[in-house]
Amino acid sequence: MLVALPASIAFGVTVYAALGPAHAAYGAVAGIIGATVLGLVASWLGGTDRLISAPCAPAAAVLSAFAIELTQHGVAPGHVVALLLLVGMLGGLAQLALGVLGVGGLIKYIPYPVVSGYLTAVGLIIISSQVPKFLGVAGGSGWLEALRSPDRWDWRAMLIALMTTAVATTAPRVTQRVPGIILGILAGILTYGALVFADPSLRAVTNNPLVVGPLLVSGEGFLGAVLGSWSAYGQISLADGLAALGTALTLGVLLSIDTLKTCVVLDKLTRSHHDSNRELMAQGVANVAANALGGISGAGQMGATLVGLNSGATTRAAGVIEGTLALAAALLLSEFIAWIPVATLAGILVVIGIRMIDREPLQFLDSRETMLDFAVVLAVVVVALTVSLIAASAVGVGLAMILFVREQIGAPVVRHKADLEQTSSSWHRPEREVEMLEQHGQEAVVFELQGSLFFGNTYQLYADLEHEIGTRSYVIIDLRRVRSIDITAAQLFRQIRDTIRERGAKLVFSGVKDNHRSGRNLREFLGQSGVWHPQSKTVRIFADLDAAIGWVEDRLVGGLELPPEEQEPMPLAEMELFAKHKDETIVELERRMEIRRFLAGDTIYAQGTPGDELYWVRRGTVRLVAPIERSKTKPVASFGRGDFFGGLAFMDAKPRPHDAVALTDTEVYVLTRDQFEQMALVHRKLAFNLANSMALTFAMRLRRAERKIAMLQEF
């Protein structure tokens, strides 16, 4: 309360000072009402613990500018008061609407340069509005006019303002027990007291331009102030309401930003999480109530909130108590508040304005990479000072978006490019097929894309792909790391498809999932944009890169894309591992094996189970998968007809490191450890040859794995 109430009075005096010195006392009352109602209502309805709401600098900046504009157009003071209250209530309704519509969560997306420029602009507006009072210039002059008229300066007001500012800024370095603002006010009052001894005429509070003057906040005086504000509403016409709507929307948006900015800082300090939309609705209701009672608008205040936090505040009750104490202080200390010098309030607001200026962006000038960010801050400040705060916010967000697009255009879209001979799928292939892939690997290329594909980088993407799509038989484009795709990028893919189709080549997309990281159904999007359709002979799509590379490998080695039910079971004699064994040896080995059948999706063995069985695929496909988190898995290796799997655990007698899952209906040969050991006792050469063939296959697989690891490390 000690921080919020004096600042509220100062803001109220600032807003109503444009109507003439006689309205300074009414401005003080408006500030007191605002501090009381906002503290009670916003804290009671809002859900943010420790948040203190009171009249604030953005409200004072917008409302005082509005009041000055109306006064310059010759609007009567009573009518100006009515319009100020109307703007406050409409601004509160705008906040309420923002909360109901769920816009509160968007505060996190406002770029830092915009917030920084906004804070600095508000600080400069507050400082400039206090220059005439700081210099003691009467008559509602502007800051520039006041500076150009030294003959109108009042040295007494300047002395009071300087003492207030000096103590308020230096006191925190000496003590933290009493807020610097309070000590600054005491210094200003004591300075005024010293001037009283030199000029006895200053002992009168009535018609004294140096002090706030009688507040009339007790008894009938307070009630009269409230009733007077209500009677002013009858002077408002529909045209007045429409004219005030723009200022009201500006006020509502700025107060919302100010409140939620304070809530975000409070969350970081207390490791809590506020409800943005609930807080906006509470602030809107509180501002409507405050203006209905003749007060001024406000928001969640950073200074008072941090003082409360450091003083031990833990719940919403802190704001309610602050509002109650503000009302009690106004009623009990109204005569004391009347003696507060106007220059003291000006000095306090100058201190608040200086503290609002964000100096951190000055560091942006040290680097060429951040100079454009500083330009955004500067643009926001300039537009705010010359046009309006809401226009400044819009300009800042627009410039930040342009810088973001510029950055995205310059960012590389192609994360990695590799020939098929440099990479491979997880399929374990016979040596004959491996040799074929090494010979024909240049016919296929893999592009791994990243970031956002949008109108700004499609030209560069086509330039990167142009040569390859004109020479390769298979072009694989992996979209797994792509965040978003717009319709312009989709048209680029159509152009690539048409170019490839003319040559009879194939375009293969991987990472195409229904729940893509962009939040859209990528398969459906490619279909709707005309890039792909289920009957396409040119374009194929796969959920992961491994499956896409495996499909291309099958085409290069001359494999047929037969469904599992049409595959013939492969006998042992045709498998590469047993190609050099005698027929009687194959018969003996097959006699010791068991044939098992699995349906698609069945688990053949699970991670952690004993590795006492060895498997050969007769028909179908099997994949080894490694669990990584919860229900997610990562493919490790895939096996087709003629491949064996499960050999690692079988050889070292340790638990299975992965799950083995049947991708299709599958048949396998199974050799148990007991049968292998019995065979080794009778046919030692057969067992030795089998183990030796497995070791050679392991070596070949290890070489391919090392090559893939080297490719990953290279990128």
C-alpha cells in the first residue's frame, strides 16, 4: 500500500491536471478510488497469488494524452471527466472480452524488442508529462513549451522535485526496509516545510498551486465525488462513445499487456503458473467497477507486487488487504495527503518513468547480428511518441515478423544430402544384394529437410534440388524435421513431381505421418494439394525414412513388391548362410529346427528375455525395435526372407537387447540352444561352419553400421 497509494495519487493527478489546477484534488481522489477498487476486486476475482493491482503508468499515459487532446479541442472539463470514465469502463470491457475469448495466452508470443520498446516509450511519455509540474509551470503546457519558457519556471517546485527524485533514487542503496518512493515523498514534504518558513503564504492548503489541496474524501465529500461522476455519464452521447472507442481499446490492450507481463515475471520468481484469461477477466471487471465509482484504470503493478513478494506475500489476500489499507489511509490521512506537493508527485513519476526505460537493448548495438533488433525497439519508441502506443505495438510486431521471415529465408532448408551408397536402410541384406546396391547407389539420393517450408525459401530449395531431380532415378525427400509446409511449398513439390515423371523416375516422401509435428495430417495435405494420390505411379509416401530407403533398395536390386500372403516360404538350402553346405547337412539342420508362424504385429521375443533361440525368416518381414520412452519405439534393424536374427543374444548368452516384432504375417525357422549344442556334439564341423558363417555376417553388418555412424557424425 505504501508503494501503490502514492503512485496512484500521482497518476490520478497527472490525468486530471490537463483540466486545470482545480482538478488536481479530484485526480488524487480518482487515484485513491482506483487503488482501492482494483486492489479489492481484481485480487478477489483473479487467480494470481501475490499480484497487486493499482493505477499504473500505461493508464496514466493514455488517459492524460486523451484528456489533453479533448481540452485542446475546447471540450468542457465536466464533459472530459465523463469521457475519461467512459474510456476506462470500455477499456475494462475490452479486457473482459479478451479473457473470455482466450487471448490471454498470446502474451507469450509478443517479441522481446516490442515489449522493451513499449516499456521505454511509456516511461518516456510519463517523464515528458511531468516536465511542466517538475518545473512548476502552470496552465497545462506541454513539455516542450515548458522547457522553452524558463521565465515561467518556479524554483520552489523545482527544488521540491529535485529533492524528491534524489532521495527516491539513492535511498534503496542505503536501506531496503522502507521503499524509496516513501522516503522520496517524505523528502519532498520536508523540503516544502522548509519553504513554509521563508514564505508564510504557503501555510494555506486552499488555492495553493504547489500542493494537491483538499481531497474531500471523508463523509459527504467522498460520496459527493462518487455521485458527481455518475451524473457526468448523462452528458455522453453515442457519437462521444464511438469517438472514445479507439482510445478505450488501446487502453484495454496496454493494461492487459502490463498485467500479464507482471504475472510472467511473478511466475518466474515463484515457480508458479498464472491463468492469463482468468486474470484478464478479473482485471476487466475491476477496471469497470473502478471507473464506475469515479476512479482511474490500472493493472497488475510490478513495483508494488515485488515489494509485497519480498515482504512475505503468498496468496491473493495480499491484494485485498492492500486495497483495504488504501481506503483506510485515504479516509484517515486525507488532510495529510492534501499537503503533498504536486512537484513531489511529479518527481516520483519521473523516477518511475526512468525505471521503466529498458537499457538492455543498447547492448544490441555491439553486434551486427542484433542491430536490426535494436531498430525494432527504436521504431516502437518513435511510433509510440509520435502516433500512439497501440500503433507502436502493431508496428513492432510487424517488424519482428519481417525479421523472422528474413531469418528463415536465410536459414538452410536442406539439412543433409546423401547418395544411397553412403547410407542404407535397417534391412540386413545378403552379400549379393549389398554389392548390387554399391554398384547402383548413385541412382538414388536422399534429402533430409528441416525448418519451415514456405514462400520465402521455396526458390532456394528448388535450386538445391534441381540438379538431382534431373539426373536421379529415385529422389527421397524426408520431411520428419520439417515444422510446417505452406501451399507454395506444396506447389514446388508438384513441380518436382512433374519433372521427375517426365523422366520415368520416382519421387519418394518419408516422414509423412497423420500426426506430423506441424499439427496437420501431412498425408492428407499432400493429397489435397495435388502432390500425391493413392494410385500415383510416380510418388510414394512412407511414415519413416528407413522404410523409404528400404523400398528404393528393393527396386534397385530387382525385388518384387509382393504381399506376404503371395510369398513362397524359403527353404534353408536357398538361404545365403547355407548356400555352401551339403544337402545332407541341410537336412540334418532342418530336422533340428522348428517352424513357427506369427501374425502381423505379434511379438516374436521381447527385450530382456533369454537369448536361447536363433531365427531364420522363411516368409514375411521382422523388425527389431528399441523402446525409448513410454509407448514409443525406434527401429533398429529389419529382416526379410532368408535373413537370420536373434544371433547376438544367442552368441553371448545375455538377455535380448530389443523387441522382435512381425511386421507382416511371418514364418520362421527356430533353432534352440539345446538343439545347437546337441548338433555340435555330433556334427562339430557343421556347428563350426554355422558359427563361422554367422560371424562373417555379423562382420558385414558391423561394417555397414560403422559407415552409417560415420555419416551421422559427419553431419
